[in-house]
Amino acid sequence: MRIVTGEPIPVRVRDAAAQAPWRRFAEEFAESRIALFGLALLVFLAVVAIAAPWISPQNPYDLAQLDVLDSKLAPGTPAAAGGLYWLGTDDQGRDMLSGIFYGLRISLTVGITSTVIALAIGLALGMLGAYVGGWLDALIMRVADIQLSFPAILIALILLAVLGQGTGKIIAALVTVQWAYYARTVRSAALVEREKEYIEAARVLALPKWRILVKHLLPNCLPPLIVVATVQVAHAIALEATLSFLGLGLPITEPSLGLLIANGFQYLMSGKYWISFYPGVALLVTIMAINLVADQLRDVMNPRLKR
Amino acid sequence: MSAAARPLLEIEGLRTHFFTGAGIVKAVDDVDVVLERGRILGIVGESGSGKSMLAYSILGLVDPPGRIVSGRIALEGVDLTRLDEPRWREIRGARVAMIFQDPMMTLNPVLRIDTQMVEAVRAHHAVSRGAALERAREALGRVGIASPDERLRNYPHQFSGGMRQRVAIAIALINQPALVIADEPTTALDVTIQAQILSEMQALCRDAGTALIWITHDLSVIAGLADEVYVMYAGRIVESGPVDDVLDNPRHPYTRGLIDSVPSRNAPGRPLAQIRGVMPSLLALGEGCAFRGRCARALDACRAAPPMAAAGGRRLRCVNPLP
């Protein structure tokens, strides 16, 4: 047999930056069109929420701008002060479109803030439990177990009944309900990662303990946590909407989406569907967008689902 | 005795036991090891024979429920079993380093190679990032990685298995330790890469005067690499001596069995010589020779613990050795 020597096979060398983990991750994420659509939708909703004071036809918090004579108008009715009520008005003459913009702002703020705080608390407690072990670990995890054995809505209701209403209070309630998920997730991830050889290798190099914990262990525990956090933002928003709908969430002067839905609930049977319907659609679209993104995140970050 | 005349590593009567719910597991039981500077020592044994626990004992990384019960581990005259954690930190990674079995797992997947190498240097030396990076570059060059400047900026997943093991070796050698412990570092690699890494490792240690402990279950690796071999069975050293002596003329029946079960030593078409049975549970060892249940030469005397006997550079723990 003759061995043919010819041109060396060209090796495609990708530059280091293209191979960075976040870059690979972005490429994999973009493989799903529906996830990209979800992400675009989410970005759009976030921009609307942030820009609400500037793009809303009316400031729904400013009672001076509300005209009770304009109450319960159907979508598309011209306003007395000029302009058009695109999505109608509620029983206090509030422009629904403006209400939804502002409501979205509150819902997203509450959802994201509570998730970030709960994530920080859960992360710290979970890592501590996994790293220290022993009775502290047992204590943290039993508290988490007890917490998770009660329905989230029940705990939040009790807390709000005790604390009273307000944005800060509802965030506190949502954090209380959520931290246990993160603590559990990060603990289980850390227990798996801790046994891996690269941690052992770091110990052999006698790197400082905090450095092993923060620079080696923590980043490798993040993927499942990011997925849980994304799903939990949607949960938090839905839970806040539920609480507001039940009248325990935010004050009526600063309506979130849930409160707007509750507001129109009594008129639903009398044909004035828009007061509840459009905030409901906005809530649905928001949660759906977050879940689309979360689904793809889970697929990309879970090595077991790798094709 | 002056420090210079002392061997680099002296282990005397080391016992590392694990106190589990089911009983005491004697993972390392009465082990003596002597290693001179710059020499290569092979530790051979099957899975669960305690060879990795011996390595972790030397590094002071035995996790609960295990602990060193008794014995002395002297590295450069310092008894490692009595060190506190701050003193350990000066020795671990600087005077003694370790290379692990699976190169896919020993590098942190989310950190770039330069980050991991620089932190290895700076954990032990107060040098600037630039100086540490320079060392990292040299270290990568030494282990035969082409264009180290580019490779430093890569992530572990961009390296092949053999390359990753080279990076791991470079990290282990970066602080010029006096002793490197390699725990089956070529087992996960294919045979050609294995041979390359072996010869490079040998050359690197010879050049730097680094002593090497090579832990493996593969006798053919030890044959070409080590100066001395220690055969371990159920937590005990059963035979030790110069590698040629032991492999050419094994006297412990277990060593003989290990050598006979190397495929290349068997005639084609004949069944592979095996050691019958499996290693007994370390929980149920009791007194006496742990190998006696599988040994063709077992006597009644084997029920009592066989003493370690020295004979002409060889040490042997057997009451009825092969001639």
C-alpha cells in the first residue's frame, strides 16, 4: 500500500474569543427561533416597562389627570381631553393602556427584585450548607423543606396579612417564598461539583478556601441556578398578580397587572370585558415570554439534554 | 543525621483508617516508604488497595470520616502528620504537587488556562500577574505545548485529553516541587499519548531533580518508568524493591499473579492467567495475610499477620514466598 502524502489537511482554527463559554452559549441559545422570539418579546416588554412614564398617554397615578366621566369607556373611544383610549378605561376613568404600561413596570420590578434577593440569600445559604455540612447544613435544609411543604400562596398570604400592604412588603413575602428553591438547587449542584477533581486539584495547589469557593465552585454551580431563577421570575410575577388580585398585594393607587385584573373583575359579566381582559393578556404574554426564554436556557445549560 | 543525607520522603508505620458506620476501613495499614531525591517510585495495586489513600495521606487531604491514625510522614525532615493548616499551605502545591487521573476533570471548565496557572503561582509566591504569566508560559513550553502564548488564553475544553494532561502536569510542576504524586495520570489516555506523557514526565523529573510517585495498576507502565516499585494489597505493602528485581523475580504470590496477568506475557490462544477471586472487603480483614484466600501457596501460618522481612534491598510480607 502506498501512503499518499499531499497537502496537509487545513485545520480550521477558531480564535479564542469565539470559543469563550458565553459565546458558545449565545450561539446555542439562538438555535431556537421560538426562544429568540420569546427573548425579543421580553426585551420589548422590558423597554415598555422602563419607558412607561414617557410613552404612556396618561399618568395613571396622577388623580388630577383622571376624569370620572371617562370611566368604563370601550376601547377606541376618543378621550375628552383629546387623544384616544386605545384599550378603553376602567371604572375610575383610567386609561387602560397607560395602566398596563405602569402595571407591567411594577410587576416586572417586583418579580425581578424579589428573584434577585431570593437568589442571593438562597445562594449564600446553599453554598454555606454544602461547604460546611453537618448540623448547619441540616438546619438550613430542614427549614427549606418545611417552607416548601406549604403552598407558596399560603405563606405569602399569612405574611402579607401580618406585614400589611406595599411594594417592599410584597417583595419581602416573595423572597420568603422563593429562597428555598435556590438554596436547594445550589446546594445539590455544589455537592456534586465539590467532589470533582478540579476542586481536589485546587486543594492540592493550596489555594485559599474562599478562592476555591468563589472562583472555582460557585461559577460551576450557576447554570442550574440561572434556569431556576428565570422560571422563578415568572412564578413571582404570577404570585404577585394573584396576591394583588386577592387584594393583599399592592395599594390600589399603584396598580400592578394583577390589581388591574381584579379591578375589572366585577364588570366582566356586564360586557365591559376590557378592564380585566387586556391586563390579563399583558400578564399572559409576559409570563409566556419568560417561560420561552427559560425553556431554551434549560435546554442549553443542561448537559444531559445535549444533542 | 544532616538534612542533606536524609531521604526526601520517609513514611513509617502509616495507618489511615476510615471510621464508617459499618466499621473501620483500614485503607492504609502500616505502610513504610522511603524515597530519595529525584528518584521515581511506582506504587502498584488493584482498585481499592489503598494506593490513592496513601497519596492523599501524604498530601494531608484525607477527608472525614477518614484520618491518619498513627505513623510518620517526613518530607524534607518535616513531619507532615503534625502540621497545622497554615504550614500545610506552604508545602502543599509548592513542595509536593499532584497530578490526577482524569485530565477532563482536573481543570476547572469555566476558567481560562492562564487564570488557573497564574493562581497556582500566586498562591505560593508574591509575584506580579505578569511574572506569574511568564512562568506559566515557560511551564507550558516545557511540557511540549506549541504556541503557549495562544494556548494560555484557551479554555480547557479547547484542549485534547493528552494536551489537558500536559497542562495539568505543567501546573503541578510550576512551583518546582520536590515531590510530585501522579495518581494513574495516563489511564484515561490512549496508548500512544500514554507513552509520550510517560517519557516526558520521566525527562522533566530527571531534569528538575523532582522525585515522582507514580500510582498505577498497570505493571507495564512501571517497568519502563520507575526505579523502585511498591506492590500494595488491601492497604498494605506486600513487596517492594528495585523495579527490575521485583518484576524479574517476584517473590510474593500476589506480585507473581499481577505479572502473570499482563496480557503480553501470555501465549496466544491460551486463556489469560488470572488471580482468582476478588479482593476481600477492607471491613472484614482481620488478622493474617489479606491475600491468603486467593493464594495457592497459603499455609496455616498465613492466619497470623506476616511480618515485613527485608532481604537484599527487597522487602517482603509473606511467610511462604516464592523462591
